Amino acid sequence: MAPASNGCTCSCLKVFANPVAKKMLMAITGIGLVAFLFVHLIGNLSLYAGPGGINAYGQTLHSLPPVVWAFRAGLILLLVVHIWLGIKVTLENQAARPTPYAQRTYLKVTLASRTMIWTGAIIGVILVYHILHFTVQMICPETAANTLKDTLGRPDVYTMVVSSFRKIGISLVYLVWMGAVALHVSHGVHSSLQTMGLAGEQTLPLWTRLALCVAAFVFIAYTSIPATILAGIVK
Amino acid sequence: MNLNLYVWRQKGPNAPGKLEQLQAKNISPDMSFLEMLDEVNEDLVRNGKEPIAFDHDCREGICGTCSQVINGIPHGPQERTTVCQLHMRKFKDGDSIYIEPWRAKAFPLIKDLIVDRSALDRIIQAGGYTSCHTGGVPDGNAILIPKPDADTAMDAAECIGCGACVAACPNGSAMLFTSAKVSQLASLPQGRAEAAQRVCVMTEAMLNEGFGNCSNHYECQAACPKGIKVSFIAKLNREFLKAQIK
Ligand code: HEM
Ligand code: FES
């Protein structure tokens, strides 16, 4: 048999052109991002412990700059690889069908599977907004935790979050964001398991349900914060 | 029954094409879809017009030559059925039927409904075989193969290479086709020896032929007339991983 011309096992760079390798990198980075969603959520939910909870969390985190920067570097790497390949794969896929069908009946695709690039784009754009909002803190400067301190002199993250989400517009942006994340993940979780070869005839239907559960959980857990703030439950 | 057809007509690879409206009259529900087209073609020839060019060969659902997207589904609406085995009783009198060729960059159109599918052959040529010495016929049970492995290989070997998976895939990907051959050979001791190399060269050939990537939409499995499962795609992915750590 002819040896692999691009050399699956020899040239490190060229292996990334392989259609399966590309999808595996997307799957690994995607699952890494899903894992981050869960870690990030633990921090968010400390809001329910009141100002003491989330302000302490914020202060602890920022007293450990190496940890914060390691997380940021990891995330940037995951996002860059995932977004780059997401765009590349989508362009290649569109090029593979230059003439569309006049009549097309889909049997299996889902809204989520057909809109990965668009939900991805929404995630990316609102991610920038989110960083400007809570990291750079220039969306609501009057309640920026960098300047506003609580009674213990800690950055008042609690007030920053609660006063922001009282503004319906800001809450809506985050609702759209989490909707996009939920759709993206509802395909991404089972797709990545299949891509990594971790699915079979029996397990694939289970992974499809698992993906829906993960998506629903992430959506409900994250949006519960603006929802409870708007409802006046968290003040 | 009478039917209202919209058929893709295109004189040659670079000629402009369009959907042409044609009438199929006095069609028996017992005819196959191809026999219905034969009737329409007879009519066209009688009227001095160019008949519809379409691919067909065995007409018994085993060769994979027939290839038409009927009302937006490769091989039409009946599950696990090739166009030649699809019967007109699946349709109703007065129905409108859209008939289009397989659409993919890797399948250049030749004429009307006929496309060139040799890209699939080139994927097989890249590695869809075992490099064994020929000679005398080997002894039947000289190499013992566990029954489950033989079953997996046989299920994968059902692929008739028609290309419906590519036609159905929103990305024009040939993953289901390629995974069937990779899985078939990787399941058998004779094919195991070259499994790592095979999965690499065949997926590479897929890329070079201009097929898209797999997004796990699973349209391919739904369109496959032989019921090839996407679990073979997962198996191809496992084989690819194994090849990297070998
Ligand atoms: C700007 C941000 C993003 C863009 C542009 C993007 C784009 C994409 C695209 C286009 C795909 C589909 C690839 C295909 O055709 O199969 C995909 C898959 C995926 N994405 Fe994203 N994405 C983004 C952010 C995220 C985030 C934040 C997560 C996690 C929460 C994520 C998780 C996944 C997963 C798990 C997959 C499945 C990989 C696979 O099918 O093997 N993505 N992404
Ligand atoms: S003509 Fe052979 S499968 Fe249809």
C-alpha cells in the first residue's frame, strides 16, 4: 500500500489538514470549552451566597494572578484553535457543494447542527461584550467593581452584577448569549463524542440525550442569575 | 397515473442547466421509478426530443449505479431502497416530482442526471484494499475470524458505493462511504495489518477529492439504501486515533 503521502504519523503540521484530525481538534477544544462552562458556573453561583460569597470568590481569584493568567491563556488557546478550525471547516463544507439542490428534504439535521457557525459567531461576539462588561468593566462604569468596594474593602462584584442585570437590555443580551451556547452545545456534546470515536449504535442515542441535558442545564443554571435578579429575588 | 416532473436538464459539464417540466402520462403504479423515466424518454424520443440521460445498470438494487435525488432525498422517499427498486405506488396520481443529480464538487456533472463518481474509486484506490500476494485459493477456515467481527465486516461490506451519502450530506462529505471500507477491512485479520496506514491515506484522499468534512448531521445514514450506520464513522475515527499513537 502506498505510504500516507501527507504522512499521518510523520509531519505534525500536515496532519492538521486531515479532515478527521481537524474535527478531532474541534471536538477536544469544544469539550475543553464545555468543561470551562462548568468551572465558570461554580463561580457564578456563589452569587447566591450573597455579597460575601461572590466578593470573596473574586478576591481569592485575583489574589492568585498566575492561576488567572493560566486560565486565560488556556482559554485563549482553546478559542483560537476552535474558532479558526470552525471557520475553516465551514468554508470547506460549503465549497464541497457548489450547486445547491432546488428541492431539499432533510431527514436528520437539527436546527442546532445546521447553525453551528452562526451560534458560534453569536457566542464569539457576545463574549467580547461580556469581557468589556465584567473584565474591563466599561459597559456600566458607575458600578465597576474595580472602583466600587464593599464594607470589607473588596471589589464589590455583587453590586456590579446585580445592578447590571437589573437593566433589562443587558439581561436580554445574556439570554441570547446563553440561548446560542445551549444550541451550540446541544449538537456539540454528542458530535464531539462521535468525532472522538466514543460512540456506537447503543451509545449514540444516549449521547444525543446527554447533549440535550447538558444544554438545558447550562442554559437554566446561567440564566437563573439574571432571571432571579430581574424577578427581585436576588437584590 | 399522471405525474408532473421537474427534471434537471444539462447538455454537458459546462453547459447551463435548469429544471425542465415534463409530464409522465399513463404510468402504472407497478412500474419502477426508472421504468417510469423510460416511458417519459420514449415519449420524448417519439416527439423528436432529447431523452433524459440517467445512470442505471442492474435495476435490482445491488450495483449502486442509479443515482437521483427525488424530492430532495437521494434515492427518493422509501427507506433503504435504491431508485431502481422504488415503485410508482409510493406516489399519488397528480404528484409533482423533483428529480436532480447528486450534487457535490467531487462529483462533476456529465449530463442531465449523470455525474462522475470516480472520486469514490480513487478513495478506494488510495487504500481500500489489502496488499496480499495472489496465488492459490487459501484454505477456507485457515484464518479463524470471530463471528461478531465477521458480522461487522459483512454489514460494512454492504456498501454499494452509490454515493447517496455524499449527495445527502449537507457538507458533501464521503465519510460514510470511506468508513464502511475502513471498518470492513479493519474488522478482519487480513485487513488489520494495514489498518493504520489505510485510514490515513483514505481520509487524505477524501480531502484531495474535494469532499467536505463530517459535521455529524447523520443525513447519510438516513439516505443510505443499504442501511450503513454512522457507527462505522465512529469506528473510522477510532482507527484514525489508533493510527496516530501507533
Ligand atoms: C466564537 C466561538 C465559536 C465558534 C465560531 C464555534 C464554531 C463551531 C463550529 C462551526 C462547529 C461545527 C464544526 C462542524 O462542522 O462539525 C463547532 C463545534 C463545536 N463547538 Fe464550537 N464554536 C465556538 C464556541 C464554542 C464554545 C464556547 C463551546 C463550548 C461551550 C463550543 C463547543 C463546541 C463543540 C463541543 C463542538 C463539536 C465538535 C465536533 O463536532 O466534533 N464552541 N463550533
Ligand atoms: S441500477 Fe443497480 S442499484 Fe439501481
